[in-house]
Amino acid sequence: MAENPGRPPDDWWQALRDYHGHVGPWNVLGYRIGQAALRLFGARWGDHTLDITCHTPLRTPFSCIADGLVIGTGNTIGRLDIRLAEVADRSAVGVTIRRIADGKTLVFTPRDTFLAKIEKVKPDTVDALARECADLSDEQLLRINQ
């Protein structure tokens, strides 16, 4: 099956909540990276033309970024077009996305200022930090390297 028969969510915030159980800065970060990747590669949600490697410590809240990537792109861990690659700590968090057709690759790295802010998120700040992540421009949130 070349395409996901589903469609992008009409309400991505609610889709994150339904899929992940809550909305937090890490899964919003993953969603934002996924959406930026679709734009920059000219890809469509669920077309599975992108190969995604999520570099994250294999513990929450860091790993929540992967669920945001699922909602943001329509790719899935089960289809093996999103993979987790363990890194030691937040300083190495990032997402490498390769267009399968031609091998073009982009690396998305969250800005250190934002990572420092969300690293030790507390229950009473989760919603505010998630909304901040949703409202920042790509340039404020991410570094994108080829």
C-alpha cells in the first residue's frame, strides 16, 4: 500500500490529544517538525515518501516527539517510516528526514533556548509550553540543515 488511506486531521491539537493522551511541548514539537518537513519536501500527509529518524533519549517526555511526528506527517513507527534512534541527552535531540525518491535529507534540530525551557516541564506548565511551541515561527523553534 503506497498511501495512507486516512487524511490529515482537521484539528491537529485534538488529534494529538486523542493519539497521545495529552498535548505537551514535546509532541507539539514533533508535529511542527513533521509539518515543516511536508512543506519543505513538497510532500503530502500520509504519502509515505519520507523516511524519518527521530533522535531522542528513549524516555519520556523526550520520546513524545515521535507521536507528534506521526500526527504531523501520517507516517508511522509500525510502517517503519519513522524510527527512533537513541541519544544520550537532550543536546542531541533532532529529527533527520530523507525523501526516499532522491535521498535529499534535512536535519531538524530544536533551538537550545526552547529545549532548555521544556526539558523539565512541570504539570502546571505543560499546556502553556505546548501552546508556546505551537505559536513560535519555524525559525524561532528550529534549525534546519541540509
